[in-house]
Amino acid sequence: MSDELSEEMLFILNIFYKNRNLSSDKGYHSQKLKNLYGKKFPGREYLTLKDAIKKLHNEGYITTIKKKEVKYYISNIPMAVLALQEHGFIKGFH
């Protein structure tokens, strides 16, 4: 399943993982994400942030927290860690 993740989607998961956004009370601010994403993927040839978030949500990797400002967190930690390991973002636990 993680083979289908795009570079953009892995970038988002990696941000959430590094910042330990792993529970509903530890969400990542959407505006911060938008700023980082825009710097990393500025062109039209990349997946839009909205589409990347939607795909991660639909595949069960992340969940949205609806507050005044929308936040996100990794809701399936084992699946996200496996995907990040398979793509070299984090080292295995061996």
C-alpha cells in the first residue's frame, strides 16, 4: 500500500511524524503545513496539498481535527511508520 504514496504524501507524513503529531490533541496546523508544502512543491507538476491530504485521509494514514484552524495527525501510526521506513525517511527499529 505504501508503494502508492507520492513524494508529496511522504513529505506530509514525515512532517507529522517528526513533530510527533500522533494523537488528536497533538495536531499539526494546516497553515504551517501549507507554507512548508508550498516551499517544497511550488509548481503545478506536483500534487496539490488538498489532494495529498485527501489521499492520505482516504487511505487511513491521517485524520483531520476540525477546530478554528484545521489540524491533522497520523491516525494509523504502524502504517505510517512502515511507509516512512520503506521509503528511507526513518531507519528501522532493528
